[in-house]
Amino acid sequence: VIELKFVNREEELKTLHELANKGTTLPIYLYGPEGCGKTRLLKEFIKKVNGVALYIDALEGEDPEKALLTTPLNILTDIVKDLIKEVAKPVGQYLCLSLWKILKHIETKLQIRGKPLIIAVDDITRAIGLSKVEWYTKWLYELIKKLQEDYRPSSILIIATTSEGKSLDLVMRHTYTHINLVWNLDKEAHQELIQQLKPPKNIDPEQLWYYTGGNPRATIDIAENNWNIDSWIQKIEAKLRPLIRTIRSLNLTNELQKLIEDPDNIEKQPSQKMEQLYTILVEANLFMYKGFRTINGKHIPKNPELGIGEYYAWQIPAYKHALEQLLQR
Ligand SMILES: Nc1ncnc2c1ncn2[C@@H]1O[C@H](COP(=O)(O)OP(=O)(O)OP(=O)(O)O)[C@@H](O)[C@H]1O
Ligand SMILES: [Mg+2]
């Protein structure tokens, strides 16, 4: 698939560029629904940022050239060539843990002193594992201070991302990160994305919005499914069927029904069973806490139709619909 033209996110990019120039004392932890566009946003940002910037795809297993993106671009091949001799696999994980070494390599090629330094580490949880997430985010926090002393950049910005809900709980209980939400695309940007995918005439953009809530990956997925939304939902149902079995066996169907009606019921009608269900849905990356602001300070508004509450939400509306279907059978 060809990469689609980047749409929207102007405000986020503007804020990120400002932060890059100002620097932050705490690493920023970006968190949002799977496929909402965190990786793409970071890459677009790193490509155009003023200063010395480094993007690491922590999940890349094999290819250092895929795992790393730098600004200025020309230092990349040199670093990769230098590192490739000693790089361990999986590559992304190795790079996450070797930031120090990479910067040493960069420093031999170009001056970092007096310039903004930006580091983005993408998908840390899946790469280094839940058990190490707390340690790693703390380590990033310490890194800011050490980098300041050793390299004297004019500012430092470190960003990490995840879409694992479970990791959010772990990171949330500490004071050494800022947590910000990245959400699915807004309606206008979503329409732009759909137009790029050249939908057939009988496709109703409203229906795509209704099921994807503006999630770019889900939208692309539907396009690749020959725009057949019904069969796309059926595929989601097939994935969720075992989960419904578990939910039924634990007698949590009433609770699930309540969350389908309103995600905030998790908080409005608290109970042990609700907590049990919450854990299951968060671990399955279906449901999430959304009480944080976006990077540019916005609260994602409530939208009952899309399964978005004030503080909690379904990652994409299709999950809510698919679970509802399964419950009725
Ligand atoms: N603003 C955008 N404009 C155009 N395409 C986009 C945009 N945001 C995301 N995409 C596309 O949507 C797909 C999913 O985006 P991406 O991989 O960035 O999501 P993610 O939030 O990083 O997902 P995950 O949680 O799995 O890491 C990609 O193909 C990406 O290129
Ligand atoms: Mg990603």
C-alpha cells in the first residue's frame, strides 16, 4: 500500500515544534487508540523539526534502517553503518536501550551543543515489555538531565508512545512523565483521508465515521476489505468471540451492556464486577481511560454515538457494535 498524504494534526505539530524549541524537564508519554496515528504524527514531526532529532521504532526487529529516522537525514546512514556492526536483535529494542551510544555516534558527526535535541521512542511497551515500562520511563526522565550536562543542547524533548492501556496504569502512578492523549482524526480530516482512498460511489462517509470514529487504520482496513463494512465487522466479531465467552463465563454481560450504553458507567456504577470487566477490556485494547488532555491542551469531547464518554471510551466504535451483536446471539 502506498503511504497516504498526511492529513490534519496541524495543532499537534505546532505544539510539538514549540515544545522542541522550549524543551521539557519531563518526558512526554503519548497515548491513544491503536491505529489512531501516533507513529505517523511522530514521524512527520521528526522529519521537519529544527535541531537534532532521532526517532526509534522500538518494535522493528531486523532492519536498523527501518528502526531509525533522523534529522538531519544524512547522519542516518553513518550511524546505522557504525552501529550495524554491533547491533543486537531485536534492533528496535536494542536502540531504545542504547540511546546513549547512538548520541555518542551522532556527536562525532555533528554538533549537538546549542541545538534543540529531540528523541522519540515509539511503541515502548510492546518492545521492552510491561514489566520494564516503569523503569524505562524513569530512565528517560534521568536521561534528560544527563543529556543536558553532557551535550549541552539548547533544549531537550523526549517523547515515548504506547497504545497498551495496561502500561498507562503503570506510568500514571508516577510523577516523572507528562501524559497526553492522541485521538482518532476529526470528521473533516477523516473525510480527507477517505477521499484519498478513492471510495466507490455507493460508500457513505457517514457510515465509515459511525464505525471507525475517524480511526485511520480502521478506515484503511475497510478500504482494503473492498469497502465491505459488513464483512469487516464480521472479522472483528470473529476476533472478539472468545472474549465474549470469557465475559459470559464470569457473569459480566450486564456490566458489558452498561459500558456499551455509556463508557462512563464504569465510574458511575462502580463495582467489583465492573473493575473485572475493565481489566479485561483494557488488556484487549478495546476500551480506555481518556481523562488526559491532548498535546495541545484539548479535552476530547463526549460523543455517545461513537462510544466516547467524558472520561472513558471505546477505542473505536466498531468494537462496541461488534460486542453488542455478539451479546444478542
Ligand atoms: N494524519 C494522517 N494522515 C494520513 N494517514 C495517517 C494519518 N495518521 C495515521 N495515518 C495512517 O494510518 C495508519 C495507522 O497510523 P499509525 O501507525 O501512525 O497509528 P498508531 O497510533 O501508531 O498505531 P499503534 O497504536 O498500533 O502504534 C498508518 O497507515 C498511517 O500512515
Ligand atoms: Mg504506532
